[in-house]
Amino acid sequence: MTSVLVIDDHAVVASGTKTVLQNAGFEVETQQSAKNIQLILSKRHYDLFLVDLNMPDMDGMAAADLILDLDADAKIIIYTGYETEIEPLFASMIERGISGVVSKSASIDSLIAALHAALRDEVLLPMWLFQRLRVNDSIRIESSKLHLNQNERDILAGVMHGDTNREIAQNLLIGQRTVQKYLTGIFQKLGVHSRVEAAEKVNELGISPDLRKKLNTAEQNQTNS
């Protein structure tokens, strides 16, 4: 029988999850904290760990790290009551070797399926997360294909700062018509039609930090001069 250790500081949640998993044929034990996990694992082996993400004395990510330090082959599923926490932490979970993540609001069938998937060394994702990851991956690919030369980046940095064409031209020591010409090319590359859309696209592609750094450098140079 597959053994599962549920670690959750909420006794009611832990008890309810234990009942659900036992009814599904798992052997289940519960703990309200991971602080004694080293002692616990010195006494017995578990096939699966279902670990609450938010616990007061040790959060689920830290608990997972500790479990994996003690057992590199451990199969761990993070259990969370807040779906919004899953996406930003998902990449870190995979890098750590965590086998999956399940929302506490997921159906019993989804919870059971996630555990069985982990036992097969597979990761079962909810459709909404899969779709978001695909969108983010598409954005990264689009960003990697985008090439802006030095002048275009300088002008786009000015746009992000809210400078007019005249101010950009003065800062870069070029003509306003040249700025407008470059802007037309920038809009075409970004697939936008206005400064506002360009700023939104830059943020979407994740290249705004680079432009802000360039802008800060330019402002510092102006201050020094």
C-alpha cells in the first residue's frame, strides 16, 4: 500500500485529507509541522509527501528542501489554499525537484490523480496553469526574437520615460524626423500603433528593466555633465 505523509498545520484540513486519501486506498499519516521531519524520516520511509505551502514554523518550500536533502528520491506535492500562489512559484518548485502542486479547492479526483501522477514520475497540471505557462512561454519566445538596435533602444527608453519626440531628439542629439522614423520602425517590430501600446508591449515582453537601466544611466550622465 502506498504510504503518504500529509504535513499541514490545519488539523481539520489534515484530517479531512487523510480520510479522502485513505478511502482512495492510501496509507496515510499526518503531521502539523515539518520541524521534526528529520526524526520522522529516520524512523520510516514514505512514498509520497503532501505538504502545505503556508505553515507558521516552516513553509512548504523549505520543508520540501529539507525532505529532499534527507531523501533525494522523495516525491513531494505542494498543497495550497491559494491558487494565485502556484504560478509564480511553479518554476522554483520544478527546479527543487518537487513533483507537483495541488490546490486545496481542487476536486477529490484531481487530488488523487496528482498523487498517482507523481508516483509515475509525471506532473499533472490544472488546465488554467498549463494555459498560463504556454502564454508565458510564447511571450519569452517572442521577446527572444525581437531585435532592437542601439538607437531604437535609446528612443524606446525615452518613450517609456514619457519624453516627447523633441526631448528625445535633444537628448540623443538627432533630429525629430529621425526620431519619428525610428519610432515607426519600433512600432512595426512591436506590432503596435501608439506610444501607450508600445509601453504595454515592452512590459509584457519583460524588456522594460533593461530600458529603465539604460534610461537611468543616461540621466546620470546628464547630471554629471
